[in-house]
Amino acid sequence: MAGLPCAACQDETVVIPSGVILEDAEGAVAYRRYRVCVNPRCEQYRVRRETLEQYLPAPGEPTLVDTQQLRQYLPPGAPGNDCPSLFDNL
């Protein structure tokens, strides 16, 4: 997951896959996440930056993502990330 730019070099930052789900003062769902710049030439390289992100529900029907698009983001061994081979014993 990337998206928010680094304040120093403007390259995209990478989300560290840990965080906290919380509620803000109005009771809305929010996420406290940590991001880090991975540009080795940046002065903020590997400096952890905290972001607070609000969950905004999208109107209408949810959009499903194809499993192949999602697979690269799943940790190894996660459900749905392993496909048996034709030669595996079932």
C-alpha cells in the first residue's frame, strides 16, 4: 500500500503492515497507521511517520477485486493466497 507522498522528497511512502483501528471524537472509524519513505537518497529514508486515516464508506454496491490482483498484497500462507497445483494430493 502506498499513496501518501513523503514530505521531503515527494516519493510515495510504504505502509508498515500494522496499525490500530479506533474511533475518533465523533465516533467515526479511523486507522492509525505508520508509513515510511523507501527512497535511499531522501533525508526521511526509513523514518517512521504516523498517519491517521478516516474510513469513508463508499455509496452504492461494493466493488470486488479479482483474487489475482489481491494475491500480491496477501502475506504468505494467508487464506486465498495458496492455490494447489494439479500435482498436489488433495
